[in-house]
Amino acid sequence: AQKITQTQPGMFVQEKEAVTLDCTYDTSDPSYGLFWYKQPSSGEMIFLIYQGSYDQQNATEGRYSLNFQKARKSANLVISASQLGDSAMYFCAMRPSYGQNFVFGPGTRLSVLP
Amino acid sequence: GAVVSQHPSWVICKSGTSVKIECRSLDFQATTMFWYRQFPKQSLMLMATSNEGSKATYEQGVEKDKFLINHASLTLSTLTVTSAHPEDSSFYICSASREVAKNIQYFGAGTRLSVL
């Protein structure tokens, strides 16, 4: 069975500073994808970044980067230069390569302080 | 811009009535779409996988007769909450994948259902 753990129910960060949101996962599948989504108060789920389990380099997308440590089964999201608009719920998710169903973590609520 | 459109964004209905929610993939075909339910301050819970041209696959514990899913075309899946009751009040959100290789799921904006 697959499981995603996000140990930080809530995080605070000062505007313009960097923040790391933790995500660990458990799977026996040899190949899988890891994803981060942002959910603002409006409710929509916004795709942020993807990391394949066989990707050699950590994924980056603008201010978002994924600190992928395969041996530790962790896929932490790093947001650089936080902005007030980054305040939202953040979900880590995983999908095995052979299937399509996503497994989501419980989420981390990020609050950016001015 | 949005690649998945979901309608309506918000609906209020009386107990006992049925509500239909539409999920459309924009400018791409989606043979598979997913329907999730999200309770306040909780994560997304997969309800069912919608397959174009065939029956939906429901997750354990989800009543298929209560939550009817139809995927009649490659760009449209619908979720009908039948004989809605207050406990069905929730946030419902659909997703579809546009990229075969990475299988990134793109989500609709969600539908907030309130049953009175």
C-alpha cells in the first residue's frame, strides 16, 4: 500500500524567505511519480511540480524546487522568496507508474507573513 | 490557463433532489478522469475513476447508486449525486491527465455542494 506523510500541519514563513514543506512516502513500486499541488482558499488544485522516481536531477519550476532523496523516500518542496500569494494548503501526492490513481498526503497549511 | 473545467462551482439544493456536476477537459482528450471528495480541512479522497465508454471504477465505501458517473465522451465526465442528503454536502473536484508520460493530473476548480 502507498502512503504519503506530511508531518507539518501548519507552517509560517516571513515574506521573501525560503520555506521547506516536508513529504515522505512509502511504496514498494519500483517506479513512481511524485507531485506537489497548491490549494488556495478558492479550492482549486494547482499543479506545481513533478519528480519521477528515476529522474537523476531534482525538479525545479521557477521558485519551486523538489528536494528528492530517494533512499530516504522524501520529496520535500522548497519555495524560495515566499510571497503573500503563496499562503495556501500544499499537498504532496504520489502515483505509481503502472497506474493512474493518486495518493494524497494530509496537506500542510502555509501562511506567509508580511 | 485552466485545462480542466468544472461546473457548477457552487450549488445549493434541497434534500432529496439530484445534482449533476460536469467536468470537461479543454483542448485535450481524457479517456480517464477522476472524481474526488474533500471534507473541510482534510485531504482529497478518491471516489471513483471515470472511464470513457465504460463503467466507472468506484473506491471501496463509495455508493455507486448514490454517485452516478457517466463518461460519455473523451472530454466530458459527469457526477450525479442522487437523492442528496445533508451528509452529501462537501467539496467535489475532478481531474484529468493531459500528459501521458508524466500523467500529471490537472484539476477542475471544484464544486461546493450544500444540501439543505
